[in-house]
Amino acid sequence: MPLHGSALPDFPWDSLAPAKARAAAHPRGIVDLSVGTPVDPTPAVAQDALRAAADAPGYPQTVGTLDLREAVTAWFARRRGVPGLGTDAVLPTIGSKETVALLPALLGLGEGDVVLHPRTAYPTYDVGARLAGATPVPVDPDPASWPDARLVWLNSPGNPDGHVLSVDDLAAVVAWARERGAVVASDECYAELAWTGPAAADGVPSLLGPRVCGGDHTNLLVLYSLSKQSNMAGYRAALLAGDRALVGRLTEIRKHAGMMMPGPVQAAMAAALADDEHVAEQRERYRARRDVLLEAVTAAGLEHDPHSVAGLYLWVRAAGRPASSWELVDALSHRGILVAPGTFYGPHGDGYVRIALTATDERIAEAARRLREGGRLT
């Protein structure tokens, strides 16, 4: 299982340093909307469970406690429309990013193997393929145009663009993969944050849903994280679920590697998964911030991607004339607002910037005021 660190690109966010310094010089301070790190309190139900489990002298189990695994399966049935998921088909992970980065290597992929990922995507899908020595290939959503591959990454709702794959879209990927024996891994960590359209009315479809895969989870995996829905990024509380055989194989590797979620975090995760109320409250916080920023970016001469209907970000570009991502980053930094250029997510992201909703109400309001009062950016 080689790890090819020498093949990695530079860490993208390091290149934001000059824009960050410029934004920080604003008389009213920086509004940093460049990363999706939660700022609101971790819900009391999780904090209480963590404290109650704090006396943890022994090693936790890699597979997770039965309480946690039952909480995961109940959550999948209740919130994601995936009934009948067994406790042997789920596994806690130390955040979801480590799974994204390591899954190709853990599945035994290497030189000559192809890993597909969305053409506008979180960069770790590309990085994970490179770590394994495999070849990452960005693709559009239609599998009819795809090359053969061993692993396909999906991300719905998408980061950065907020696009959502329909039941039919997902079913087409499953059919394509089954013809080739490929594994499909779906990163669904923004699934509880849908704002408009069918995804808001009916829920974001899951790869494991019976309408997508007919109840057959062979070669299918779903990743999920409590970082976004529950403000638990600091807990590194996440999971994967799906094909029992694949989950079992990954569990054995993780046992040998000592990749265990701390016991108190498992207790906090189980409590958070069982509580829907705090998720609804957090969703409404983000909805209000999104509404404030949407009005303001329009006033500043930016347009929001109409297909961006879910997630923690606005995906915007200049209205009326082309502008590069870095031109927009520069213009916004002069107003003390730091955002991420679309090029961090692949060349197809050029012309866009990603604006995170993860700032306090006061900072979101301050950003909106600067956008409105400063006039058009371009």
C-alpha cells in the first residue's frame, strides 16, 4: 500500500496568504468566509454525552460500540431513507477527510488504476488517488462519457458548488459501476443542508437508498460527518456505511493500523445522531445567513449558480462579464472579505468563488454591509 506523498500538489489554502493579509487590514477587520469550519456551539446533547463518557481508561473498539452502530443504522433509516442497514455495515471514522484521502490505498488501488471524481470538487479526492499511486480523472455527472475505473467518487450535495444528484443520476452511476465491478463512494456530508428545489422538499437522495440501488449495497459506500450538521468538527466524528464485505475489509485494516475513534467521542456521536432537533436549529441558522449573503452578493454584481441548492457555500461569479476567480478574490479582499477561489476545486471552477456560510451572524451581517455599500465589484 504505497503512499506517494511526493506526487502531491501544494496545499491550496496556503496561496491565500496575501489576500488574507489584505483583508485583515480592513478597518473593521476581516470577514473570513474562505473555509467551512463551524463557529456555532456544539449541541448540549453531544457535550453532555462526552462528559458522561469521559472516564475511559481502556482502548475503544475500532468497529465502534454497539450503541453507536445502532444509532447510525437508526439514523440512516430515519433521515436518509435507508432501512435495514445492519450494524456490521457501518464503521465510525476519525473525520471523513481521512477516509477520502486513504480509501483508494485501503482498497488496494495503485499504479495503473483510475479514480474518477467530480470535475469541480474538494481537492482531497484527487489527493487520495495520488497518495495510492493511482490516476485521478475529473469527470462530468454523465457516466456515458467516463473511462473505465476502479473507484468512483460522488459528492452530493457538492462542495463547492452545492449541486445535488437525483435518484436517476445516482442510479445511472450504480448501473455503470456494476457493469465494470467498480466501487462507488458517495460523500454525503452536506445532506441535511438542502435549501431549495426537490432536495429541500423530499430530501437529498442517498447512494444506499432502495430507489437508487434496489437495496443491494454491493460495492457501494457512503461517507457522512457530524462536522456540519452538529458543529462537531473538533470531535472528528464521522462514519462510513454500505457494502458489508467492504466495511469488514476496511475494519480489519483499521484494526491493524490502530485507527480507533476515542470512546467518549463515540458516545457523543451516538447521542447527536439520535437527536434531530439540534440539526433543524442549525439548518435554520445557515438558512438565515445564506439569505442575507444571497441578497448582498447580487447587489455587488455577482450571480449565484442556480443549481447550487444545498450545502454550506455560495458558488458565485461575476454577473455580466467574465472575471477570473483570483480577480474576484482580490476585489473582495479589498473589502475585508476572504473567500476561496473556484480554481481550488479544479480548472472548471475558474470564474467562481466559494463563499462559506460558516461565520457568526455579526460577521455575516458585516460582510453583507460591505458588499451592499461598496457597489458592484466588476
